[in-house]
Amino acid sequence: MEFENSKEFALECDSKDPLRHFRDKFLIPKKASREVIYLCGNSLGLQPKTAKSYIQDELENWAMNGVEGHFHGERPWMPYHKNFKKYLGELVGAHPTEVVAMNSLTTNLHLMMATFYRPTGKRNKIICEAGAFPSDQYALETQAKFHGLAAENVVIEISPEAGEHNLSTDQILNAIVQTGDELALVMFSGVQYYTGQFFDIAAITKKAHEVGAIAGFDLAHAVGNLPLKLNQWDVDFAVWCSYKYLNSGPGAVGGAFVNEKHHQKDLPQFGGWWGHNEAERFKMEKGFKPMQSVDRWQLSNAPVLNMAAHLASLEIYSDAGIDNLRAKSLELTGYLEFLLRDIGETAVEIITPTDPNERGCQLSLFINRGGKDLFKRITEKGVIADWREPNVIRIAPVPLYNSFDDVWQFSQILQEELKSSNNLH
């Protein structure tokens, strides 16, 4: 598509957008009675209009049936987690038996590492990207300590080359090869939260396996953002949250993937009632007998009220189709990049890769001067984005509910505030 910097062009793109009606399925926040320009779906997605009724359904089931709601109602609570398997499988490229909605992201990461990070002898190293999300850093650090190891001795952080903001795939693969038989686990983001870089999950996984290591991923910023093929890529495990692109509400339930090749192995793991063989669960007997699926890593029954909103959102995703959303995302994010470059302002540098294959819908803007003040002023003008220290504004035009006009309006507000900032200086 050949872009133009005009409102007329943006509105024309919106009129031709086959997914435009999905915006009407979400509640757009308002400021001074006007809808804000919401470009923060990478931090907290918008509320589906159906979320309230889905939660209300479960409240009514509880009111009408009490404990019997576990077995009665439109969606009985006992097997509630099974409602998500088809939808999550579609989003991450997995069989239904390989995905489960449970816990929170970091809880799931610890559960996965309890099984898959098994340092023995010199094979005890973990490779991750430098500047990984703090929760991941803390998980790796404390898992190392749990095994009696010093994190500074076993966690290898790969940094971009001098003057670069992003890692090259070759850098990552070379680090894996160089670590060789000392490598126990590669634990990378799918999409890097700060820069927005989408890593080559397939290549990283293949190289990790070649040296005998496990490949795991934090997909917090990838799930619902890009099409994924975890089973095809032979990923060992992955974890994610659902409150960002999956629009399931603050603190919403997380998710996990474990490749089917691991399901029937005798693996070390932490057990819980809901991971026990469901056919024998109510015998209340000693002796953990794990399910022969990813469900074996479940600990407890589903937090139904929380998960009802998750289900409402996933049904919308399934209707839209992740491939269709990606097609729109390529154009929408491409338009944002075009508009930002058309501003021609050196105070703003895009640090997300320019190659569309190496990013999702987020562009990270490195602000060279007046960053926090600039962020405050665009917020006052009705733009909801987010700030990440020390000097990045993250902008995420989400194809499910953002429009080309949203992107164009943002560019105009940013340009005005940059000019104002220049005048102040």
C-alpha cells in the first residue's frame, strides 16, 4: 500500500477495512465526553462489551445453583478451563491438549522451569536477552538460587551490538552454539517488551535443540499480536498473560503451552489437585497421577469469574482470525511508521525493527529530549499510550479495535507537541 499523510486517506482506509466492525465490540474510554485515542493494548487491552454479560452469567449460576454450578449451567465450572483450548490453540499454533488457561504468567514460568530447568554438572546455563522484562529476570535469578547456583554465573544475557537497539538472530544463535553443552535452557521473549522486536522463535528453538538444550518463551507481547506456530516450531514450553492483546482484564488469568512430546514423560514437577488424573480426582487418594496433557501442570480449579471475561475476548479473536488481524496489523503499523518518519523530527527515534517480519503492532519511540514531559502532554490531548523508563513511549495500534484514523490523529498530536517543545527550547 502507498501511504498518504492525510485524514482523508486514513478514513478511506478505514472504510475499506474488512475488520472495522470489530471496534464496535469494545468499550473505548472517554475523556471530556470524547473517545480517547487508545494505543495501549500492549499493556492493557480494552474491555469487550460482552465481558460483563459473561461474568454476570456466572454470578447468576452461582446465585441459582450454589456449589451445583460446578456441574450445571450453560458452562459448568468443573471443566471450565476446557472452554479455552480450541481458541488458545488457534492463537499459538498448538493442539488443544498442549494449551491451558491457568494461573498468572510468572507463576506459570516458575512451574515450567521447575520441570524444564534441571541443571546438572556443567549443563546449567540459561540464555536470555539483556533487558528482559523484570519479572522474567527475577524468575531466572531465583530459579538459579533455588538450585544453589549464583545467577551471575549461569544466566547469560545477550546485548545488541554497540550502537544498535536490537539483537540479530545470528547473535542469538552464535551465543547458543558457543555455550554448547553448558546450556540447559534458552528463555527468550517472543516479542521484546521494550523494543517491540519479534524474535525468530523457530530458529532459536532449532539451535537450542541442536546443543541439547530446552527452548522456552515468554509470549506476553506475542500472543494475540502475531500468528504463532509453537507445535510446528517444536517449542518445548511457553507462557503468557491475557490482559494485553487478549483483552481479558487487569490481572487476568495466564496461559501455558507444553509440547505434546513431553506430556507422557516421567518429569519432575509441582503437582496439584487439578493436574491429577481427572478420572480419579474425586477418589481423594494419595499419589499424584499426572494428566497426560499440559493439564498436568494445573494446580487448582479455574477462577471462573476472572476467566469469563477471557472467554468473551477469545471468542471475538476466533471470529476475527489471527491471520486476518496480522494482515491489517502490517498495514496499520506500517502506516504509523510512515507518519512518524514523515514528521522528520530527530527528537523521536523508532527503535523497533523496520522489517515487518521482526515486529508486531508495537512501535517503541526513543525520545531524545523532554520525553516524560512530551508523554504527559500527549496524554492530556487524549492519547493513551505508555511510558517505559528511561525514555521510551510505546505505541501499539491494535488491529482488533484501532483505526487508521486513530493512528493519523496520534501523529498530528505528536507533531504539534514536538513543535511546541522545540519552541520552548
